[in-house]
Amino acid sequence: MLSLLPLSVLHFSNAPSLHPLSMRGKFITFEGPEGSGKTTQAGLLVTRLQEAGGEVLYAREPGGTPAGEAIREMLQRDTAGEPICPETEVLLFAASRAQLVRHVILPALEAGRHVVCDRFADSTTAYQGYGRGFPIEQMLTINDFAINGAQPDITLLLDVEVETGFQRIEKRHRNTSSTWDRIEREARVFHEKVRNGYLELARRWPSRFVIIDARGNPETVSDEIWSKVRDVLD
Ligand code: Z5A
């Protein structure tokens, strides 16, 4: 797991824009079903961007700010002390995102840094929209409110069969003695809907989404991602 954002980033939240629009960093998001390798690939991409001379900020969702990390605990580890109803779940993901966008993502982009985000608004459309069955247009409206115009320049959709993803996660849980979180425990049919939902989103926004075949070894997948990201950097 990559280290979380330094809190010093928060100091940029009210700073004036340091760069003209053309000098803004690129906003790169990773999406995909469980175990598709998002965190692994986000880390490799951060390294490649840094080696290419860029300043890069890594963030993850839910989380990435103190408020967001508290929300993450509630969502994943049932720390609220009561069952979270589906409507609350949608709004908690959106609340975590609203905080991350305003305190971290937009200030970093305006300061000329690239931002690599491990999940973003498309996760809500995929999991709560396609997975839980909330109306897609309603999810998009809530996302728009949360993101305040912070649209990714490129969204890398790491696609892998649900079964393959779960085998990877199972192995990780075995090796690290970790436990399945609240959403991982959902039935496989839920995760199939999420995967298909992502593919639907990629069809809807072909200029932003790039589908990456995530079945290969991490190095091969990383090479493919880098070739797509370089197109956006140029
Ligand atoms: N969620 C939501 O419902 N709505 C929202 O709006 C948002 C999120 C933002 C966040 O979980 C949960 O919240 C998530 C969606 C939901 N639900 N679940 N469950 P998280 O942040 O804890 O985890 P995640 O985002 O779901 O990631 P992940 O599934 O744990 O894994 P990953 O990031 O895709 O993969 P990884 O950590 O890089 O790799 C997993 C394992 O596979 C690991 O042991 C690797 O070493 C291995 N791996 C990685 N790549 C490969 C390749 N290429 N081959 C073989 N093995 C590999």
C-alpha cells in the first residue's frame, strides 16, 4: 500500500492558482473491480511519472484526507455501530470525495502536480449505481456535486474477470491474515454487475476511459498503462 498524502498538501487549499491552465498537472484515475491491480499499478505509475521529472501526488478513495479516512473506516469496517443503509453509503462516498477534491486534488493540480487517484467518482456509478441498483443518472448528479468540476484527464479501467480478481484478493488475505471488508463480502453477482457497469461507462465516455487488460503480469500491464498515459502528457 502506498503511503497516504502528506497533510502539508492541505496548505494549498486556499492558495491562488500557481500555474496557467496549460501548466496544470494531469488528473489520472484508476478504476476496476476487486483485485484488478489498481493499487499496484498506481504505485508503478507514480514512479514512472517521477522518473520522467513530474511532481506527483497519490490519493485513494475513499479516504485521502483525515475526514475521508474516518469515512473509510465507517464504510469498510462497520465502525458506525449500526448497519449503513444504501442511501447513506452513496452520500458517505460522495462526502469523502468532496473533501478530497477541495483539500487535495484541485490544489495539487493547480500547483502543477500530477494526481494519481486510486478510485474516483466512477466507482460510485459502478458500485452504487450498477451494483446496488440506484439510478445511474442520480449517481452522476451526486458525483458532479462532489467533484466540483475535477474531471479526470484519463481513467484507466483495469479489467479482469471477477473470479481472477477474487483469487488475488483471497491470496492476499491468506498471506497477510487480513479479513474481507464489507463490500468485498458482497455476492459474486454484485461484483459481476460492477464489472459490467464499468465496461458500460467506458463505452459512454470513450475519450476519457482506456480499458486495460489487467490479466497479464504487473510489468506488462504497467507498460501498457504508461504508453496510454504518455499520450495524455504530450
Ligand atoms: N467503493 C464503492 O463502493 N464506491 C465508491 O464510490 C468507492 C469505493 C470510491 C474500497 O476498497 C472499496 O470501496 C471497494 C469499492 C468500494 N470495495 N471493495 N471491496 P479498497 O480501497 O480497500 O480496495 P480496492 O480499491 O477494492 O482495491 P483491491 O480490490 O483491494 O485491490 P486492487 O487495488 O485492485 O489490487 P492490488 O491491491 O494492486 O492487488 C491485489 C492483489 O493482487 C495483491 O496481492 C497484488 O500483489 C496482486 N496483483 C496485483 N496485480 C497483479 C497481477 N497483474 N497479477 C497477479 N497478481 C496481481
